[in-house]
Amino acid sequence: MTVALIAAVSMGWQIGQLTVAQFYDFDNREAILERASQALNGGGRDGLTSWLRQNQSPVPGRMLLVFDDRGSDLLGREIPGEWQRALRFSQNRPRFGSFGAEPNRRDRQLTDDLISPSGEVFRFLFVPTRITLLNILALPTTQVGVVGLAIIMAAATALLLARSFSSPIVRLQRATRALAAGALDTRVGAPFNQRKDEIGILARDFDAMAEQIQALLTDKEVLLRDVSHELRSPLARIRVALALAQRKADASAQNDLVRIDQETERLDQLVGQILTLARLRSSTPDDHEAVDLTDVIAEVIADARFEHPNCSIEFVGRAVPAINGNAGELASAIENVLRNALLHSGPDADVKVSLETSPSEVTFSVADNGPGVPEDQLKQLFEPFYRVDPSRDHKQSGYGLGLAIASRIIERHGGEVEARNRPGGGLVVSFRLPRRS
């Protein structure tokens, strides 16, 4: 665009130069200057003034100005401002009259000088009776300004065009990342999806895709929640019927009834975890308050030590500033991570819980001495119902929901969850929470 504008200005410049050249080189110019020289030689200043009154416009479309060394026109007329600036660039003036010098046409100039017998110098200027754009473009003082203005206009126009193309692309990029991070209600929105070009079509297609994905996932979550909720009623009736059967059955049937009761309890826990996960995914975060994370961790560890008296649970950390969050949800997340470590470390589990703080975040981690997890499956640990190879899950009763629930809770608090293998064996699950007032 800059090149095109400069080329256009250059063409206008050349045309303007030709226009001024036409005002400089025209028929009878030499004859007019010769008659003026004769009037000056014959009558001096008064003779030249008298001749000028009769020849103010010796050529149609051109006006003749004659001014002295003080810059005053002999007839008291004002010199146009554009030509005043141009006169400063006039050089190599040919002279007529008593000195008989011939005009030099190799160096273009705007004025001619006549010298009277007394030595007084008069400057002759032929100007068009009507100033046009081409005349102005040809002036030396205008050329640099026009080129500079062309560059500025090209830069501003290019910037506006670039922003008109880049803004919707940046917005679409942010929306794509937000959708990938789980914000299903993300849309490109107006005014980008109202454009008539290809970018507008792409924005509308993205919004339609995001709406369809949100509908599908929402329907799945609603179905999962509704089915889980509906299972609660028959489970409750089964447990009541089981209690009645235990009263009536003899000793030989008690073992079977106890087994049924255990499986019913496990099924009830699974339904409860599914409902919890569905609630965390579909509901908005609860009201947050200042939470002392050290006290929450200490309480969860105390319960775990009571349930697993043979396991070693070490807590390494110090008091950290209170964070903004929901104490119940954070306690559930910490409990799920700790139970997962105890579950997969065996009867003699050695678990280390640590809490660290930095100026911007608080980090909680749980390290176990279990078999670890293959590196290519670490990121899938936080997906619902995901289980690693049977060597880690044998003889265990997990459902693959604990870490998914913990991950969702931490995400609702603006944090991040990470799992990695320990160098000496075992798994480390940690999450980082921002320190917000």
C-alpha cells in the first residue's frame, strides 16, 4: 500500500511539474519579457509600472506579477502564498535589459529578473490565474509533505486492516483454548460472528460446534445424574429388605446376606460418587470463604490414621496463609488424593503429605510407595472411571472417580492438578492453588 501511494504521488508530482513547465514555457514569453525590458529601459520604474497596468494578463490564464527587491508588486497586488514559498527555491535567474544576458533554460526556475539602467532589479513571475491541485503538488515545499502524508496514511490504513483481520482470529484462538479447557459455554459471539466474510462464517461454525458439544456433554451429565439418582430408591428398598431377611434367616444364610450387604454398600458409594462428580461438573462454584488449609489437612490425616492404623502417614509442612475457597470441597479433594495413595500402597503404606507456599500459590502433594503409573497414562488418571493396568488395581475396590472428583474441585478453585512418578518408586499427586485474598 505504501509503494502504491508513493507511486501515485510521484505520478501526480510529474504531472504537476509538466503543468508548471507549461506555465513557464509558452508562446510569446520571450516577446513579453522583451517588451517589458524596453519599457524599463525607456521609462525606468514608472515606465515599467505603466506597461504592467496595460499587460496584467498578457496571456490567457496567466497573470504577470512584477515586484522589486523589497518583495512588493508594482501594482500593489499580493503574491499568492504558494508562490512565495516557491520563490525561495528559484535559482540561476536569467537577466534581460541593459546587460543583454540570455535566459538559461537548462535550470528550471519560476522567475526572471530585469535590471534597469539605474541598477534596480525587478523580478517577473507568471502565475496561473487559478490554483489547482497539480500546481500545488509541483511546489518543492509540498512534495516532501505529500510523500510523508502518504506513508502515514498507508501505515494507518494497513494497521486498521490488519486489526480487522487479526482481532477475530485472536478471539477465535482464545475461545478454542477456553473450550479445550472445559469452559463449554464459550462462544466467539458478536460482532465477529455477524461478519459476512470467511472469518464470520468460521466464527458462526465455531459457535454452532461449541453449542452442539455443550448440549451433548450436558445431556450425558444429566443422564448420568438422573440414572444415579434413580438408583438410590431401589438401593434403599434392597437394604430394608436385606435387614428383614437377616432377621428371619438361619445361621447358614448369614454369610451370604452379609456379602449382599457389602456389595449393596459399595454400589451405594459408587452412586454417591457419580452424583458428586455430576454436581461438580454442572453446578457453579459455591460461596467461598477464608480456609486454613493446614487445619483441613490435619483433620483429613487424623481420620486416615484412624482408618489405617498400620500405615505410616507423615505430614511435612508449616502454617500457610488462608486461601479463598470452600472448606468442604477442599477437604473432599485432599481426602480423595490421600485415600488413593493408601489404597494403592498396600497394607504397609508409607505416605508423605507436604504443604508448601510461595508468594503466588500454595502447593499440596501426596507421595506414596506404590508401584507407580506408566508415564503415558499419568494424564489420564484424572478422567472418570479410568484405571491403569491390572497390576496396580488388583485386590482394590476403587472406581476411578476419586482423582476425577479431586481434579474437578481444584479446577473450580482456579488451581491445577499434576501426577508424576517418584524417582525411587511410587506416585506423587499434587495440586496448586492460587493465594487469593
